[in-house]
Amino acid sequence: MNGKHITKLGFERAAIGLALAAATERERAGVDRGDILTELRAVQADPAAYTAGVYAPLAAELLARAAERDSKAGVALRDRPLPYPVWGEDLIEPGARAQMDVAMRLPVSRAGALMPDAHVGYGLPIGGVLATENAVIPYGVGVDIGCSMMLSVLPAAPGGLATDEARALLLKHTRFGAGVGFEKRDREDHAVLHEAAWDDQPLLRHLHDKAVAQVGTSGSGNHFVEFGTLTVDTPDLGLDAGEYLAVLSHSGSRGFGAQVANHFTALAQKRHPGLNPAAKNLAWLPLDSEDGQAYWQAMTLAGRYALANHDLIHARLARALGERPLAQVSNSHNLAWRQVVDGQDVIVHRKGATPAREGQLGLIPGSMADPGFVVRGRGNAGALDSASHGAGRALGRRAAANTLAKKDVQAYLAQRGVTLIGGGIDEAPQAYKRIEDVLARQNELVDVLARFTPRVVRMDTGSEDV
């Protein structure tokens, strides 16, 4: 362990020597470097929890500097995070807990919860749910505003669509990747593109052309469109029990949403220049401020635009098959909602979390080769009416690309009869937690109504295609 490792963590100059001294002592005790770096991140996130022991001098320095910054900025974090429930704690990495702890120290925070698919993100962890008073946090929503799921159940038997035909349909009627859109002659219209909100802000006017060019398409990363088999065992979806051909998609608000997120995050950070560095990406906008109202308008528009992308994707594929869906289910999982919690009006941020009010339908996918599920919310108040949004990553993208072998991923796909178009090693099923484990940790949050088994999957190309 040396100073370069400490500097990369973002410690200020006065704290580097103290951090290195503590790290050296931990090394002498036989702790490996990776665990020490994890511990140091935890001290960064919540120094008040380390005021005794080997990290005490470092924690004291961090607390002193934080108090100085908070004094200058007029904004102080709580000494301790508010308590919050965690589902599937055994599945969640320490870094995600540390990020959630920081979020619960914000002066505007009122309640929170962590879902079993949680892992480290920017600001609020993926799988984090946070309720705030009169404040909206752009990075509490995320960069891909309105990222969402949609399922269409078609009146056809799963075996009626051959693999080659499914593959050809996905190649013709879907588009993936940063900056990608349909050719102008093939572009479709949607009512969301004609909403008056686009003219209310210079930023939205500027981004309208981008939204038009990318409507009906999907991004990169873990976005997908896939054909598969939906197995229904209950009448809750208005369908007879049995197996159906279905389309499942995961997409968001494309470049439009990303630019909205970054623009308003910069404004929030400018509003709180002395905020503790650990909370920098949790900078908030008062909802009753001009910037807060502007973000809320842009965020909700981006959420509607994301669902419009799903509408067009599913309409294209259904039209190409000459079918009309028997049923559709959709939900957003990167958004903020107005909600009443313990009798108080708050803003509930769900960053990678599925809304799960009592009776509300939602979708929780697995991976490119693992099943997804249609669920019904149980309205758990402790979870702020939320559930996981998927399986959640077990390996970061770089770790997955560096440790997983292409032949093992291909074998996994073959064993499950999945045909993949695109997709990278960084999105391999082995990079994710087991969806069955995640579901087992949230029986209090949702009931499972149906199971979707992927068969032909299209994604953007990754760092290395599978």
C-alpha cells in the first residue's frame, strides 16, 4: 500500500498521511489491500463510526474538515445516518451500505431503504430508496432518468416463433447504443414529442431534436429487448394459466435524460459548494426553487419519454408479427415520486428500485440468460412501497471483463437455450447476483405472478462481445 492508492480514493492532502499510516498498520495485521481500500472508503463515507480504533486519527481529521466545510457552506450533515431497513443484507457489498449511510446523513433526508439487488452507484447506491423533504436529488434519480421495463404478452405459443425469425425481427426493428437512432425514413412519431413542456425551458428546447432522433430506441449497458416465454400460473394478469410468447424490454430516456441529469446535478452542486465530498453527488435542489421546479418538469418529461421508447419498440414488433398484445405491464425504476410517508409529504427517490404499492404490478428481470418475473406489490411501508429492480451486479463491469471467460459465458447461454445478439462480457449472467436469491430476500415486498424465460436477446455490443 502506498500514497498513490490513498490519493486515488480522493482523500485530501492533510488526511493522506493518516490514511496511509492506518493502512500500513492493517497490512501488518495481515489484511489484504482490497479489504483495506474497502475499509478506507467506509471511513470516508461515515467517519463518525470510526472514532475508536486504528482509523480514529483519520476519522477525527475527516470530521474536522467536514465541520469546517459545513460551517462555510451553512449545510451540515448529520453526525449519524438515520436508521433504515435493509432487505438481503447478506447480498449487499459494504460500499453500497456506505453510500446509503451518507444519503441518510443529509439534512433533507427523512426515511430510506435498501433493496437486495443493491450495489455501488454514483451518489445514491443502485437499489437505494430515499425520501427527502422539499428536496429533489438529480443523482438520487440517476443519469438514465426514467429507466424502465415493459412486457407485452402476445396471443401466440412460444414455439410458434422460430429462433431465426425472432433474431431477424430484433435486428430489423430495434436499435441500440449511444447516439444511435433509426434512419429518418424509419423513425416513428409519439405524442410525448409534441408536449408543451419542451418549449418551457431552453435546455428542453435544445434537447428536443436529440429526443426525436432517438425515439423508439435503446441505450447501451444492460438495456435489452428480448423474445421469451411467459409462464402464467395465476389469473391476476387477466390471462388463462399457460405459456405465452412475450416481449420484454429494458430501456430509458437515452441521451436526452443523461444531459438533463448532468445539467441539474451541476446546478445542485453549485448550490452546495462546501458539501462534504462523500455527499457531493447527493447535492439537492429545493423543490420550491426555480431550479428544483425546472428539474422536476424535465425529470417527469424524461420519464414519459422513456416509456414512449418502450411503446414504440413493442408496437413495431407486434405489428411485424401481425399480433395485438393480450396484456402489457410496465414500470419505471429511476425516478422520484411525491408520496406521503408517516403522514408527511416527501419526495421518494427510487434509483434502481421498483415501485411496489399494494396491488401494483411491476417487472423484475434477471440477466441475459436468467428469468425475469412479473410481480405484484405488497405495499410494505418500511420499504417505502418499493422492491428490487433486478438481480443487481455481483461484479463491476471492469471486474467482469477481466475475470470472466467468453467460453464460460457462451456455455451458460447454450445450456439455457438463449440466443444472444450483441451483449458484452461485462453483462454476462455471472456478473449478476442470482435472481432467485434476490427474490427470496423480498417476500415481504412483492408476490410473484408470472415467470419470463428469455430465448432470443438483443443488447448493444459490449467491451468484448460474448
